[in-house]
Amino acid sequence: GYKFLDLLASIGANSIRVKKELPFIEVFANDISKKAIELLKNNAKLNEVQINILNYNAKNLDCHLKEKFEIIDIDPFGSPIKFFPHILNFLSKQTLLSLTATDIATLSGKNSETCLMRYGIFCIENDMEREIALRNLIYKTITFFSSFQYLSKIVFSYSSKHFAKIYIILEKSSKKKIENSLKKNIGFISFCKNCLNKKIGIYEKCEICGSNFKIIGPTYLGKLFDEIFVRKSLENA
């Protein structure tokens, strides 16, 4: 059957909801806080659900847990990318990865130096902050996991309030398929701070106002959601 890992479960709101809505899924909820685990156990009891509760540092969890998961959720304060190396042993041949990032200022280019240091992306303040935040987070995710021969497929992504959220299917694949996907979906955006003109690719001068373009990238240039999935979700809702 399917297994779901809530890597940073806190008091279990997400884990319990998954188990209530999808009772056939085996749920594993982990958190480092003993207090959070006490509340999680109590909440599971109140909601009459059976879940596997773990009390470990997420970065050491693979020393204690040997399962493979079809769904993994990472929802930290700040960026989820520091946990990527620690979930590699949990990936199935095909795993749906649900990621939340709350470092929107960094991802969108407001903190340019931090964006370069944390994500390896040149980014500046721009008028498409929410979209750029998603594209930069997707770029870092797909390039990291491509190193371990996982092909990425974007299922859905959105940004609201203080966070960016992406859902990506990681699937073991051939080197050629992964290379083709990266070539097709990764590139640069030329952005004019003066007139807000934008072009895909690297250009020197803006043809509208004559100012020098600023370059954003490398970043993800592909689709931000799977149309069939979104249509089916709307129908089901």
C-alpha cells in the first residue's frame, strides 16, 4: 500500500488530515519536539486515527527508519532544501514530493545575495515575485534530484501569503530523459527594471526603452502545473 511521510509533523494537523481523508494510506509523522509529539498523540486519539509517530531530528531520521514512501511532505520554517539529502533513502521509484518554502523574500529576489548563496540563482527584485519564487524553488528541487537520476514532473504549484508550495513527482529515469528535460525547462529571463519588459533568454539591451537588461537565472521555465490533474481536481471538488 501507499505510505506517507510527514517529515516535520508538529502537532499532526497534516498527518491526521491525510489519514482521515485517505484511510488506506499508512501515515508516518515525525517531529523533533517532545511537546509536539505529546500533542500529536493526543490529537490522533481525539480524531480516532492510527498513525506511526516518530520523535527524531529530521536530518537523522534515515538512521532510524528504513521505509520507502510514495508521498513525502516537507513543511519547515524557511527553506525545505536543507532536508533534501536526508530524504534520498526514503524515495520510492516514484514519489510525490510536497514542499513548502517560507523564505519568499529570498526566492523572489528581494534578498539577492542569499538567493545566490542558498539556491545558486542570480535574482533581483522584480514585478513577478510570486511566480519567480515558485520557479526558483522548482529549479533547485529538480536539479538536486536529477543528480540522483530522478526525473521531475510538476503536478501543481502556488504561492499565497508568506509561502510558496510545490508538488513534484520524482521518478527514477534514464540519464538521457533527465538531460532532455533539464535542457527544455531550464534557462534565463532578461528583465528590464525600467519598463518591466521581459524576454526568455539572455539579451543585453531592452528594445522598448534602450536600458540594459538584468538577468535572472538559471531558473525553471516550464509549466507550473499539470492541466489534466488540475481539471480532475476541480471536478472532484
